Amino acid sequence: MNYIFEIMPSLLDGTKMTLSIFVLTLVFSLPLGLICALGRCSKFKILNAVLRFYIWLMRGTPLLLQLIFVFYGLPLLGTGIVLPRYAAALVAFVLNYTAYFAEIFRGGLQSIDRGQYESARVLRLTYWQTIRKIIAPQVMKIVVPSIGNEVINLIKDSSLVYVIGLGDLLRAGNVASSRDVSLIPLVLVGIIYLALTAVFTWMLQKVEAVYGKWK
């Protein structure tokens, strides 16, 4: 127990980094995903093609490769873009998860009957009023379970930031395990990840229950 109390501060510091990446990725990628989904459903062929390529690229390559490219690759390409480690991780995560959320939202948008758009036009609602007041609430009810799966994946994917030297939870556990030649730090890392996923799963179930009451 003394050893556990000794290493817990470093693991908790790593947990803060993990949660920081997790929360900011959701804050940026969810609205961006909805915007990209609206673009994918639009009649502008060029915009549609660009977004289709972006989503294909992000979903077709590993997040680990994207992290390495953003942090190490951009400076080597002569772009003049040199991002700090944290900013590079956030950019890679947001770009990746925006693509996944865009496809989830697109599926939700396409499931809405076109007659509801026509009814909104009869009521003289603008396009954005229609989206905000009529379409978005129905889409959210449809996509919440799929978004929940991606949220849980994001908690675990956040461990990938170790490849660019960020001190996340997994890195803190690896350092302690290698230094002390013990599996206890890695066991504690696993327990913390399980606790995080349990908490967010419970929260998502509450959100699903709220949307499930909507008619």
C-alpha cells in the first residue's frame, strides 16, 4: 500500500492529461462533426467531394500515424508549422474524431424524413432554424448510442499521445513500471481506465434515457 500511495500522484497527474485531451477533443470535434455532416448532405458537389476525401483519409489511416505526422511530419514538409506536443495531439485527435462524428451525424440526418424540411419551409423557418429547432433534436436522439461508443473509444485512444512524449496516464504507468520493475503501476493504470469508462458509460446511459423520453 505504501508503494501504491507513492506512485499515485504521478498517475493522477497523467490522468489529468488524459482527461484534458478527452474533454477538449469532444468540445471541438462534436460541433465540427455536425458541420461536416451538414456539408456532406449539401448539394454543393465540390464541398461534398472535399469532405468525403477528408473523412476517407481520417478513417482510413491509424490515429497513431496521424499523431506522428502532425507532430513530426509537418515540420519536415517545409510548411513552417511546428506545433507544441499538446497542440499537435489535440489537432490530430480533433481531426480524427471529427471525421467519425461526421459520419454518425450524417446517418442521423439522412434518417429524417424530407417532409419535415418542407413543413419547416411552409412555416417560414430559415435553414438554420430548421436544423436547430426541428432536425438537430431528432438527430441527437438517433445518434447518441453511436456517439457513446466513440466517446468510450476516445478515453482509451488518448493513451496514444505517449508517442509524442506527453505525460498521460499510460506513460506515467510505464515510467513507474520500468523504474521499479513492477506490474503494479500498470494494474493501477488499468483500474483507472476502467473507472473512467464506467463513469462515462453511466453518464451516457443517463443521456440516452433523457433522449429516449422524447417523442
